[in-house]
Amino acid sequence: MAQTDVLLTKQPAPQTVPACELPPKLYDVARNTGAHTSAGLATAGFRTAKYLVDEWFQNSYASYHQAFADRDQSERQRHESRQLAAETGALAQRTQEDSTRKVGERLQDMHCWKSELQREVGELVTETDLMLAQKQRLERALDATGVPFSIATDNLQCRERRQHPDLVRDYVEMELLKEAELIRNIQELLKRTIMQAVNQIRMNREHKELCEMNWSDKVEAYNIDETCARYNNQSTEVQFHPHSTKFEESASTPESWARFTQERLQRAERERLASFNLRGLIDCVLRDTSEDLRLQCDSVNLAFGRRLEELEDARHKLEHHLNKALREIADQEHNIAELKQAIRDKEVPLKVAQTRLYQRSQRPNVELCRDTAQFRLVSEVEELNRSLSALKEKLLEAEQSLRNLEDTRMSLEKDIAVKTNSIFIDSQKCMAHRAHYPTILRLAGYQ
């Protein structure tokens, strides 16, 4: 049976057939009249005001036409209504998306200026704190050198726990000794260079407060615009505000708004640069010492890296040889098993040959003949004995080789354990401890 259902993917198009009056259709209906009919007799006693058949058909066609016209007009109105609702909905959505995009762009601009203000405030705070306590910076830098010194001495002590033959005086140890000596010299230098400096606290704080006020206003405005950007047609907090489209008289323009913040930033930066110039001498000392320490730290770490690569390479080669030795041990054990099986396999033919010789020695009188079979059996026994001797000798050699392989395996495993211990000390003990090495900012007294 053919499928007659049709899936409609969209609303059917409205009917565009214009309404018009249907032409009357004439029917030739046989009337029940005549000389031999019963006209008049069947309707005796009833009213005769009945519609004709033509009138009944005309009335039906008029009803059909009116229903078709009403339905066609209703479909056109529904289509126009849907089209108007879709157009107004799309327009409202486009305007709302455009407004949301504009608010988002404003948020980006505000976030950029807010970040700049926040950065400037942070730099002013750092500069003011540094100007308040230059001596404290030097003391912090002096205290910070205690951590590298303890790390270097701890590394030297940890490396004393290496096992032979890895207990060597390598370039890592020489770099560690050099680092310890450098730290002691820097500590002496910092103790001699502690001094006081003149500061510019008042101007720094004044401009910091102006930037903070501007930053606070931008944070509040940012939060308001961010809330506005999150509003949509499903939001429950929205309501009508008829007079919200008026512009405030005190409102600034985008140009004056940006110029105001830019002037604040420029003034604060000038004051910060002026304060920065006053700390030049101590900054140079702290920078040089911190860079020297970091360079030496990098040299030690590089030496550790090279040494770890060498140890890893040696351990990898040892493990490679160990794996080969283990495979050879397994193969040799299999070979020994095969040799033992071959010896066992030769015992049965030897028994057969010797049994044949023994039975043939029981032949009576002249039948005890040294015939060809007798010589072949004798040679068979000799061949089997030689084979057994060769197999047993090879078995002894294989067992000795297996013992040698076992000794080699133990030696390799011991060397691998020594290398693993050295790698553990250098990577897990020394390098893990060196991960806590102070940053250049801390060595310079900033933290």
C-alpha cells in the first residue's frame, strides 16, 4: 500500500484564490407529475411549502463558497500576523543584540583603563614601600641569601651519601663550592652597603589616592554596565522606566572621560619615575648581586642537568645490558632444558641398542656371528655414547655460562641501584631543594 501521509516542514502557503460567486448549476430533475402519478395524493393533509432540489443545491454551494471565502481571509490574516510578529521580533532581537554589543565594548574600554589604574596604583604602592625602607630592602636581601647558602651546603652534604663508584668530585660539586663562596662574598658586600635614602612619600601617596578614587568609580560603573549586559528577555529584574532616556546634564563625553583618566595616569607615572631615580644606587647593588646569584644558580642547575643526563644514560645502558642478560639467561635456561631433554631422548635409543646386543649375545653355537647387524649395533652404541658425552659436556658449559650470566646480572643490578641512588640524590634531594631557590625579586629585596 502506497504511503499517503506527507510530513509538512512548514506552514502551508495561504490560499490566494479570489472570492467570487459560484455559477449556478442546473439540474434536470424528473418531477413526479403526470396522469399516472400519485401527485397530490401523498401530500394530502400536509403543507406544500418545500424547497426545490435546485434551491437546495444552490444553498449548499452558497455555504461552501462562504466557508471557502472566510477560511481564505482567515489564512491570509494569520500569515500576515505571523510575518509581522516575526519581523518585529527579529528587529527587537537585532536592536537588543546591538545594544548588548555596545555595552560590551564599553566594558572592554572600562576594563582596560581600570587595569591600567590598578597597575599604576600597585606600582605606586611598591615604589612608596621601597622608598620608606631602603635599608629594610637590603636587610631582606641579606636574609634572602641565607636560603641559597643553606641549599648549597645541603646539596654538598647530600652528595656525600653517594655510593662508590659514583662518589666522585665532579663539576657539580665544584660549581656548588663556587656558589657557596659567592654567597659568602655577597653577604659581606650587603652588610657593608646598608644605607638610608631620601623618599618622595607625600606625592606618591597623593597620586595613589587619586588613582584609587578613579579606579573605584570605574569599578562601580563596570559593575553597573556588567549587570546591564547580563539582562535579557528572560530576566526577572527588568521593569518599565519611562523617563530613563533623558541625558544627565553633568554627564561627561567619551573624550573628556578618557582624557581625565589619562591625565591621572601620566601624573602618577611622573611621580613614580621621580621616586625611582632616587633609588638608583641601591638598586644597582641589589640587581648586580641578585643577577650574580641567579647566574650561579643557573650554572649549578645546568651542571646538575648534565650530570643527571650522564647518570641517566649510564643507567639506561646498564638496564639495556641487563635486559639482554635476562633474555640470554632465559634463552640459556631454555637451552639447558633442551640439552637435558636431548640427553634423556638419547637414553632410550641407547637402551634399545644395548638390549639388542645383549639379546644377540644369547644366540647359540655358530649362530653367534659377527654379522653386519652386530657391527651396526656396536657402532650405534658408540655413536650414542659419543653424543651423550658431547651433550653432557655442552650441558656443563651451558650451566657455567648461566652462572656467569647470573653473576653479570647481579653486578648490573648493583650498578643500576648505585646509579639510581645517585640520580635520586641529585634529582629528588638536591634539585627538589633547589626548586625553593629565591627568585630574583626576592634576592633584590622586593619580597
